[in-house]
Amino acid sequence: MKITNTLLLTSTLSLLVLFSSNNVMAKSNNQVDTEQANTQQEHKNYRTSKKVPAMRNRVYTQLARAQKLGDDGNKEEGFAVLNEVESQLDNLNGYEQAMLYNFYGFMYYANEDIDNAIASFTKVIANESAIPDSLLISTRYSLAQLSMQKQDYANALLHLQAWQKVNTKSLTANQEMLFAQIYYQDKQYVDCLMHIESAINVAKADNKQPKENWLVLQRATHYELNQPKQVTKVMEQLVRLYSKPQYWIQLAGMYGEIGDEEKQVAVMEAAYQAGYITKSNDIMTLAQLYQFHGAPFKAASLLNEAIEQGTVVAKEDSLALLSRAYLNAKESNKAINVLKQLSAISDSGKYDALLAQTYLNTEQWKSAIASADKAIMKSKGETKPEYLGNMYLAKGMANFNLKDFSKSIDAFIIAENLPKIKKTAQQWVKYVEREQDVFERQQQLRLAMLN
């Protein structure tokens, strides 16, 4: 049973496009590993011949003074010292210039000035040959993170890719996830998934479980790719590892989405027993599931208790569901009480029609006629109400059982002129006329015997 939830899938790319087999995935990983190894070897050769100029003591002293002033909260004085150093920029070697702008970058960042921090760190790497690899690597990564913070995902990806080319170490799980986040924001969902899987594998290799936000991103990515089965598998992990109420409810919704209805109701019931289902919409969903799976008494008990406790408001949609649950559970008297409430709050005659039918089924003939008349009256304000013909049939049957044959026939004659029930009404007219004739002859015979 499909229940509307927050995980309705919208994209069109299927899982087969993403991963046709485990072999394809393995091949992709091997290609990435090979390319990274080649890049690292090239960088190693470049690094071997790289000569970085030294920082002179007077420059270091000025930069250290600026840092201390900034750390002590004297930001303006710290910037003034850096400005003084910058005024002698032509006298600084490449490494000293880079370190100057590195200090600028961190001080701007501490001052929450992200734009100037990015501009300063960009100047740090303007001349890669003049700075050590450690500074190049850390600055590239900082630029990627700052670009992410600015929601500049295109530049974040460029910086991260440039960082990866000079980084000789294997990616950590968190670094894999930074790639994943950028690819997700850039709507490159297949690449995003590949990095999430890599992060999870790195964590597993260290005997660690995937972090919750990793799985949330993985779920969202499968959602964007319109892969409900994969979304469901991720939701199963979220329930198993983190067991938050919303994950249980979302997992139940996904089971409904993929047609696994037995698991859907089982998960929702388990969530209810665990005390996770407390919201009105979720209670209504569980009641609908009980109804759908042939447990109307459970549905009615759940919903009635929620209404009595005030968790679910007694309005038309909740009362309508409750009345149907009582009717399906053969609890006619309880259904009648709820239908009376619905009749009082609704301008439509459909609930009066259902009430008339319930009275008819329980042989409460006069009440059936009264409810049918009320439904007929309300139907005048509706466009082609489907229940109208059945109300004249109900009046005809109820009057017949009250031995009021004339009113019964009158009701059936009106019904003959309404859609879909003409044949049924005609049959009833003939039947009532025969029974009326029999009844009148029996009455005459009794009178004769009394005389």
C-alpha cells in the first residue's frame, strides 16, 4: 500500500545505468586507483626536483607577531602588521609571499570574512613551485572547504580535484565524503554514490560503521536517481544502526513504495509498539494499513483511542476512517454513532446515505427512512451524487418492511428514473405489488374469520 511520505522519488535514472554489475564497479575502482597512482608518481618526480626558498628570520618575526595579535583579539593591529609586510612585497621571495597570504587567509577566516579568505588562500598557491607540498596540499583542501561553505560547488570541485592530484595519500573516509557532498550539490549523483561507497568501505576496513549523515546523503542520492529499492536498503541500515523514529516510519513508507506490504505494516506496528508513532498523520497511516490488511478492529481501536486522547482531531477524514473501520469490523452500533457525528459536520449527504444503509442492515426501518430523507435533502446541493438512487431504494425497502406498501412503491417508482438502478427498482415494484396483494388478501381473510 503506497502511503504519501517525504520520500517520493522524482528522477528517472535507474540502478542498471549506475551499476550493471559488481564487476563494473570493481573495474571503475581499478581505473581510479591506476589514474591516481600515475598522478602521484608524476607529482613525486616533480617534487624531487622542487627547491623551495627559505623564509628569512625578519619576515617570520613579523608574521608571528601578527598571528599573536590576532590570537589575542587584536585583529586590527594584526592586519596592520600584515599590511606592513605586504607593502614590502617586492622584497619577499615566493615562499615568504605565500606565507604572508596564508596568514591573511586564516585571519580573514577567523574574522568570518570568507570572500577575502578565499582570495588570500588563492594567492598562496599562485606560484606552486615556491611553496612546499604540505602547504600546497592543505591550501587546496582549505579552498575546497571554503568554496563549499560559499555554496560555490563548481570551484569546490575544481579545488578538490587539484588537491587530489598533489595528495600522495589515500583518501580518508571524511575526504571521500567531501567529494560526495560536492558531487551531490553539483547534481553528479553517480559520482556522489561512488565516493559514498568508498567512504563506507574505508570505515569498514577500520572496523567502523558508516556515519549517520553519510547514509542520509546516500539515501538522498538514490532518491534523486529514482531508485526506491536502494533507498529502502539504506533506510534499513539507518534503522538498524541509528533507530530514530522517523527512520522507522520512512522505512515503512518505502516498503509500501516497492510493494512489500507485509513488511510495511510490520514495521509500522513495531514502531507503534516502540512508542515512535505519536503524530496524527502517522497514526492515520497505521490505521489505513490495518484496514488495508484486513484488521479493521485494530484500525478502529487505534483511531478511537487516539481521538479520545486528543492525538488525532475528530474531524471529517479521521471520523470517516473510523466509521469505515467499525463497519468492516461489524461494529454497526459504534459505526452509527460516528456516522451521526459526520452527518452533523458535513454538508454532503454521503454520510447520511451510509447511515441509512447501516440502519437498513440492522433492521432499524424508521431510522433508515429518516437518514435517507436527510441524504436526499442534502443531495440537492451536490452535482450528480452517486448515492441518490440507493436512498430511494433504501426508503422503498424500509417502508416495505413496515408494511407501508404505497410509500414503498412510490420510492421505487422514483428510483426507476435514476441512473444504474432502473432494473432493480422495477423488480422491486413488481415484488412489492405481489406482496401487497398477498398481504391485503390475508387481511381480508382474517376479517372474514372474525365476522
